[in-house]
Amino acid sequence: MRVISRRIGFYVITAIAGRPVLALAAFATVQAAPGEAVQARMTVPARAFARYRAERAAWVWPPGQFTVLAGRSSRNLRLSAPVFAR
């Protein structure tokens, strides 16, 4: 039986000035045989939703809605979920 290793990642969509619109926030590598389903657990760090403000010399977290996407690459994102920051 052949086992395939795949990398999957969580990407965050932001509309924050000074941040990329789509950024890799977490990733994991999983192994599965062809046709086998696997689960991976990843934690998206709070900083993925923040912006560094040089004038304050600190990270700030603007309120609003973000979208977290999951997939094998930034071109193959099959799952999404909204995240709300206050």
C-alpha cells in the first residue's frame, strides 16, 4: 500500500492595511493511503488577525469579520469559516 504525505493549511483573509489579503496562518502535514480520510488539528494564532502599528510599537487587533480557509494550497481552498473579532 502506498502512503501519500500532504500538507494542508489554514489561510486567513484580511482587509487590514499593511497585511496581505491572503496569509498562511497554520499548517500541518498528514499521511494517508489513497482514498483514506484523515483529520488534522491546527491552531490559528491570534497574531494572524493583528497588525503591527509602528507608531505604537505594538500589535493591534482591529474588530471585524475575518474568513479562515482550509486546503492543500492557496489555490485549493475547499473549506471556509467566519471568525469575528471584537
